[in-house]
Amino acid sequence: MTTSSEFSGSSGSAASPEATVRALLDHLAAHEVDEALALLTDDVEWRNSGVPTMRGGRVHETLRDLVGRGVTFEVRYHHVAVDGGVVLTDRTDVLGYSGWTTEFRVRGTFELRDGRVAVWDDSFSWFEAAGSGLANLASVGLDLLRRAR
């Protein structure tokens, strides 16, 4: 398994597959969409549980739209494994918007081609994501009621 410290150095050598995947998600978390998109192939395929697969320009448009709308993203890694150009992540994703958040466990598979992500396949439980989101929404609502008194 490789480590996240294997980013490309001043010699111009390519980043390791793990470093590329971590950089992609870190750039998205920092709202650095152009830097994130540079790590995807032009024909990237993005799969999410229960959502139609997106490809190419549609992926780029969707990520730009999410960032442009102020959707926040945080990633917490539990395990990362690498086999050649495939990176498996076991992580918790935290999505937020205007004070509301939901967090849920994600199993991601990233396939790299020529140093860039060509396939991004995330599997997660919609039940877990919705449950976390509803619990947080209730918490935000109760907090607003307390402040209004």
C-alpha cells in the first residue's frame, strides 16, 4: 500500500494513485474545483449508489454546480488500499448546505488511467445518508426554535 506523502515532487514525476485520489477529494473539500477537475480524465465515469451514471462533461458540470451552489464537502478516511492503478477508499463523507449536514460511510473505487481518475465509483447507504441528514435537520430546527424564544 502506498502512502499519501507520495505526491509528485519537483522532478515532475507523477503522483501515486493514492495521492491523486486524495488530492481530488481534498481539492473538492477546499472548493478548488478547477484543480479537482484537472485530476479527472475527459471521459471520466462517476457512479453513485442509486443515481444514474454520469460521464465526461456532465461530471465536470455537476461538480462545478455543487461548488457554485455552496455545497460543502469533507472527507474522513478510515482505510485506503491501492493495487496498481486502482484505489479503494473506506471513508466518511460529510455533505453540507447552509448549516445543514449529513454524514455517511462511503466505499469508493477509483480507477486511474495515465495518472488521472477515469472511473469514480462510490457505494453508500441512502438510508444512512438520509437518517443523518434528518437528524441534523431536526437539530438545526430545534436550535432555531430556541433562539426565537
